Amino acid sequence: MKDHGFPLTDTDKADVGRMMNAFRTAGPNSLKGFGDATNPTYAQLMAATDLAGNQQSYLATEANFKIVKDLERQNLIVPLVGDFAGDKAIAGIGQYLKEHSAIANVFYVSNVERYLWEQGDHGKQFYANVARLPLDSSSTFVRAVTSDISVRLGIPIPESKAKWRTFLFSINDCLQGLTSGRIQSYRDLFVGAK
């Protein structure tokens, strides 16, 4: 609010306070996501390694932390809270980026698209919102899926012992696939994953 001049409502402030309190009271060794008893803790996620055995989290090294810290200071990492299928959250980011002659070059969607696809036209509206963002050929979705969900939904991803898998996809290719009809389901988003 002070550095970037973004107004926060009382509800926003309360939500941030609850989130910070969850980190403070649970601590990194207990804090984890809901819905799946096998989800790793925050500490486990920060210490996890990639397929080559290298730690890649922003807390793995001082250099990694400095990169994220510098990006946040420059307001280049924007956490987005809101209805991705609605008319405010993504539209607001798009307007801000356009006013600053910036590009949405990385959009970390995690597994949110799965829930949007399950809600009827919410998926289509989400992609219509994304299509209005300022994009270029570097614009990338970062998607995550668990191995059990990929098996249950028949998502075609390479075999791995890792529970959570993360993949990079061109946003423009995704939008073209939706327009052409090649992508018609959440499962279709992962065709060709490597």
C-alpha cells in the first residue's frame, strides 16, 4: 500500500492478516494445503528437489531469494486473488499491465484450471479474460497437477514418482487450441506435456 500505492479494503487487510497468522501459528513444518492428506508441508516444498536432485525453491539459496525479493520490490510478481472467470481480477491486472506497457509473461495457475473446467462456462470465461491480457510469444502458463489426479482424470503426463508435477505451456498455444477446438477439457491442456 505504501510502496506501490495499491489500495486494500478492510476485507483484503483481514485476509492478509489471517494468511500471515496461519504461517506464524502453524510454522513451516505444519503448514500445508487442504483437501489431500498427503500434501507436503511448506518446509518440505521449500526443501524439495527437481528431477535432477537440485533444490529450486526461492528459499534454496540466498541468490534465489534475492531474485524473488528484487522482483517483488519492482512489483513484477503480482499475487492475484479473485474470481478468474469474473470481470474484475484478471481484467484489473490487464489494465495495470497495459498502463505500464508491460506483458503478462508468466501466469502461475497451479491447478486452478481444473476447478474452472468443472464449473461449466467458467473455464471459457477464464480464457477469454486471459486473451485480453497483453501477451507475447514468451507468455507462459505454469500448471501443476498431482500424480493421483492425473491418473484419475486420464491426464497424459510422463511417468514420475513425484506427487506434484509442474509443466510450462505457451499461453498463446493454449488460446489457439481453445479457439480451434483442439482443447475441449482440462485433460486436453496437458497433451504434449514434457
